[in-house]
Amino acid sequence: MKKRHQKSLIWFRKNLRLEDNEALWEGIKNSERYLLLHIFDEKDWQENPLGIRRSSNIKLNFEWQSVLDLKQNIEKKGGKLLIRKGNPVQIIQSLLEEYNFDGLFAPKESGTEEIQDEKAVEELFIKHKSVVHFYAQSTLFHEDDIPWPIGKLPDIFTQFRKENEKQTEVRDLVESPQELNNSISVNQNIEFSDLGIQKIEVDKKSVLDFQGGESKAWQRLSHYFWETDQLKEYKYTRNGLLGESYSSKFSPWLALGCVSPRSIYYQVKQYEKERKKNQSTYWMVFELIWRDYFHFVLKKFGAQLFQKEGIKGKKVDWKWDLQLFDKWKNGETGVPFIDANMRELNASGFMSNRGRQNVASFLVKDLGLDWRMGAWYFEHQLIDYDVASNWGNWAYVARVGNDPRENRYFNILSQAKKYDGKGEYIRYWIPELKEIEGFNIHRVSLVNEVDFEKLDSIIPEIYLRPVVDMGKWEY
């Protein structure tokens, strides 16, 4: 950068943090004055093709908490954060006209709508004869460092992983600013009431008391890595269903950029040096690389990832049955393992990785519904919604994405037997079935009627007549 900007706009997007935030660091380092901005995008309040709002109350509450934490952390360093709600391009245009910025500093995003906003904002600044600086900072590996240009990205994850593990270094962390005294103070912030959503408390049954923000992200990381030493068991517990300790659960904070993948990576490296290096520490990084891959896949294929035929252009006769979809969405399919996972999602905005794979497979391969219905609902409900990971994973399950196997299928009863053989997860989320002993709780409709002499009057009808014949999963 040749000269310092007189007045810049620093735009927080999915980078709601001070630590390892290149756009923020470069903005304050290269500007005499700067306005710090976050916008609640009005698109989150729009309806999706299912007729529901794109973001749920649970999801928007988590974002509000994250922004509020960012605001407080900025104020501790002498700065001010302007918070707005609306159309990002229009809001930035208005601020540009009012403050006459000669520079913009912001992170790049992977989503097609986000990229459209970037281009529109860039055009505004160029017309204004101002300079734009966008930084790729949402992935572990920088997009300029991977072995291929985005257009030549491998279509198989394993090749992507192996080549990057061999030759791509993770860039160093960016400093956290010591002070933000040169930020422009604007007293026009929105309040929570301006969001037009309901205040949500974390459900007491949630696996974790999820609270948004960089401060909470680092508390969780410290707890999982250093206070309880759970990282060393991650590979062997990550497919769990109950409790806060079976996985890191960093994903909600990663999704909003409250913590960066590089920060997690270097914490893993420190843990390996000071505590233990094993398959579990490797697997934590492995999952970060998967996340990277989906971001680069989205950058490569763009809007094609959101099409029914996916990136493979594969034509499948998907059904569009809203009545059947509602049963899946509401946890009313009569298949306990599916319903329990959907109840958890609806109550807490979170679901285990194992649960996600099963409910997705069930919707696509057992119900035959359009896979995008599931992706849209996850976008609505998940507090850890990440556009690339969500749509990449759903396309993967639907066989229109990056899965090289054509016949991948989840036997729901087999999965339930392996991961919840005693039925503890079902009893936790479907207490009306709690009197059924052992694994039979997963297969209510298949149990001989004589075994239900004392129970049949209290078992909900749906579990006696599920929407699919569960006999196909018996083994």
C-alpha cells in the first residue's frame, strides 16, 4: 500500500473478531481515521422457497450476541462499532456519500450473493475514485497458496487434502490491534428490538450453552483443549450425540468468524507441542481442511452448487412434497433416530455431525425429497450455518456434489445401533418413548404387539406407523 488513507470504511462481515483479522489490521494500519461497520443483512429476513424466513430466531440471536461481543471488545480498545440492518450495498453507498471514504477494507466471502455484494460495493468505491482492499481470510489455507487455481480445483477431497498437507503452509496469524482510538464515532446503532425477532434463551436440553462472540469462542477453545484435555480423544468421540464433550463444537463461532481456522490450527500445534500429538489432533486439522475444501468448491462452481442438478449436472426426479417435508422438519416421521435429531435442531439450533448425515440421507434417499429442501431448512435453523459447508455437504449426500461414491446409503437402524445402542439419545429427546427398553426404542413399529401390552396406549401413533417401512433396515 503506497500511502495511508485519510478515511476508510472497515466492514465486518463473517469476521466478527479482533484476533487474526487481516482486513481489520490492514485497515487501521493504513488509515488515519476509519469507521467500523457491521450490517445485519436484510436477506436473512426474506422467505426462502419453503416459505420460511431464511434465518430463525435462534440463529439471529446468536449473531446478535456475536456482534454485541465484538462491539464491547472494540470499545475496550477505544473504538466504536456502527451496527445497521438492511441492504449492505445501499447502506454502504449512503455512508460513502456521507463520509467520503477513500478506502475500503473487508473480507472476501465464498457465497454467490456475498460476492455480488462485494462487486457492487467495489463499483461504488471505484466510481468514487476510492481504493478497495478485500482479504481472503475465512479458510485455513489461503486461496493464493493452494497448488491449483480455483478453476482447476480437484473434484475429489482426498487429492485436495493430500496435496495441501504436503506443500501448503498455513500463513501466520495477524496481530490483534492494541487500540482503536482513531475509529469514527457514529451514534446511530440499532438495538435488538430493531431486528424484529424474538429474544431466545438457549434450551436447557442443548448440548452446550451456545452464546455468540469471540470471547465465548476462546472460552470454548480453552475449555476443550486446555482445561479438560478433550482434544486428545476427539477422533474417537466426535461421532457422539449427547453431552458437551463429544466434539469441539467450534462450528457456530467459525461460521460467523468469531474465531479463525488459523487460530484453531495454531492452538492445535501448541497442544501437540505441550501436551500430546496423536490421531485426534490430526483429525481436528483434517476437519478444518474439509471446511476449506467446500469453500473452494463454492468459489469454483458458484451458483451451480445451489441448482437441483448440483455441480455434477445430475438429473434426479426429486419430489417436492411439503406435507412430507414438514414431518421431517418437525421430527414427526415416526423414525425415532431421525425425529430425535430434528427435535434437537429445532430446540437448540445445533445437531451433531452424525445426526446431520443421517437426517440428510433419510430426507434424500428414503423420502426422495428435493435435497435443497433440507439445505434450505438447515440454513434457516442452524446457528453454525456456513453457506459452503452446508450446501457442499447436502450436495454430497444427494450425490450431486463431490462424493465419488454413487451408492453411499445410511441404514438408519444400523446407524442407531452403532451410535445409540441403548437408546439414551432417544429417551433424552423423545421422552414419550422412554419406557421402551433397550434398542427397541429405535424400532417401535417392528416390535411384536404382545410386547406392548402395557405401553401401546401411551405410544404416539406415529411411532407405530412411521412414514417409511423400517423393516428394510432390519439386519
